[in-house]
Amino acid sequence: MSKNYINPPIIEAVCEFRLPKDCKWDLTVPGLIYEKVGDVFHHKNQRITQSVDITQSEKGIQQQIISQELVQFLNDSKKIFVQVGTRLITINCLAPYPSWEKYKPHIDNVFNALNQIVKIDKLERIGLRYINKININMKSVDLDHFFEFRPFLGDNLPQNLANFRLETLFRYCDDRDSCKLILANTLVEDPESTSFILDVDYFLSKPRTVMSDDALIWVENAHGIAETIFEGCLTQPLRDIFQEVR
């Protein structure tokens, strides 16, 4: 059974669908999607994003900065919104996170709208990501007390860890899926407190291995695994900070 918290640490949840390059797409698609979801996502916006594309060739590793314009459709609170780019659609949810039961129907409705407009056979990529910001009202934090997932320092190393970033990758479903887990400390304005980012990113690592008809089932399963990973990172004192509902 899922655990519920009065103060969940989630600052953003993102569900992403990427379509293959051979999938037909044109400039009318964002407008057609808006026609289907605009009753909930009334407000329109645009933004430019940049990403680094890294490829391996005979000349070595090459990097290319790719800019993409995204069209955004936001709900009235502007806490849940849809982003549409070329063969890309995301459903984002900002804090305060309502619950999976309230977030998932938006994912279902948006993907179903896309599926009605664009002929989709298999997905290039699917991702479900939870970015958590954990604030602890202590100037110095014993990681062992709050985290099951944490850096290990041997007896011959200094124990006064100043900054860190811990990253690991788990494999699922016969290596079809992966879950990247990151824990890092981050700056805070209050010198008497400590803050961490816990990033749980579950994604399809083998392109085109999930059919369109199975995409939403994949998302539901991804949520269950991401939630298990998240809970596995916590000790009870940290759950008490989030105020677990028992």
C-alpha cells in the first residue's frame, strides 16, 4: 500500500512521451492537442529549452546543443501543465503534489488525446521522474540517521563531508527499463538547515519496446517502482519529517 504524507517532498513530477523520428508530425499537432485538453489546460505559453546531444562517431565524441520550442498548456493553478515539442509531450506537476490518483488521470487524458491525433505504433522513450527536495532543520545532518541511500566513507577517510552527489542506475524488466537515482546536497538560504535533492527517474532504456496500447500500463508500473525506490531511500525519522499519515 502507498504511503501518504502531509508534507510530501516532491517539487516536480514529470511524465514524458517521445515518439520515433519516423512518426508523422507537423505544426498543427499542438493546436489539435489543445482542442482536446483545453477544457482543463486553458492557459497557453511558449518556452525555449536547450539540451546537449552527445554522439559517438569515427571522429570521436561529438556534442551538439539543440534548442527546441515548447508550447505549454497550463491549468488554472498553473501547477499542472502540458508541454508539446516536436514528437515530444510531457505532463508536469509542481508542488504541492496532489497524489498519484489525481495526477495520473491527466497523464491518461493527454496521452489518449495525442493517440487520437498522431498514429503511434511504438514509443521511442517513456519516462516518469520525481524530483524531491528534502529540507532538514539542522545545520549538520547525520546521513545514516535519515537516509538508507547515502555515501559510504571508510574509516580511513575524512568524515566531515561538505558536498556530494551520489548516482546509481538500476535495471528492470530484462534491461528494457532503467531507474536512475540521485542524491545530492544543495544550497539553502537558511544556514541553520540542510537541504538535499532526491531524484528518482524511471525510463524506457530500450527504444521502441513498448507499444502505444501498453504505454499507460507502463506508466502505472513505473510509478509503483519509483515509489518503492523512493521509500527504500528513507528511514523512519525522515518519514516523520514528511508527517506520514498512519
